[in-house]
Amino acid sequence: MLIIDDNRTIRDLLAADFEDDFAVVTAINGIDGLLIALRSLPDVILLDINMPGLSGVDVVCELETKSETRNIPVVVITASEHNIATERQLRPYRNVKGFLSKMTPTEEIKKTVRHALR
């Protein structure tokens, strides 16, 4: 699992939540996340949207352009209010499997990740 989020606390919490089920790797921004995704080809990516530099939307677009990464499931998990426009923008990308708030309970995040891996 690759967790891409610029918030260290969120990265650490999510990593702790999933460390028993996945080999977890984290990235502090979209650029590092893309490089790690290409190198490690994770089973699933948890992705923040609002990050400096390369946004989560940009990361999804870049993942789609590469044959190695276009089929990696992505679960968007963001602190911003649920944004219909962002969800609509990402819906055409078949690798985006869910949209969650960072306030979503851990069990619901895990359920969404399991569903994304089907």
C-alpha cells in the first residue's frame, strides 16, 4: 500500500491502521508518490487531493498515462469537504475506486480498500 499525503499525522495514522495487512510505504507529496508508485507498484494507493505541487488529481492523471500504474486502485481520502466537482472530475479514471473524508472511521476506510482490491 502506498499512502500519499502531505500531512505527517494522517500518513502515520493510516500506516498504523494498515501495517498488519499491507507492506505500507508513504510519500509526502504527489511527485514522490508517483516515483514510488512506479518503482514499487503497490496493491492500492490512498491519496490526498489537496497537496502542494502535484495535487491528487494530477497524480491520478499521471498514473493513468503509464501502463504500469493505470490499474492500481486508488482510494481518495481527503480533509476537504466532499467536493462533487472533484469527484466528477476523477470519475472517468477507472482506477479511482472510492472517495472518503479523513474523518471516515477506520473500519469504513478498510472496507473501501477491500472493495477496491476486488
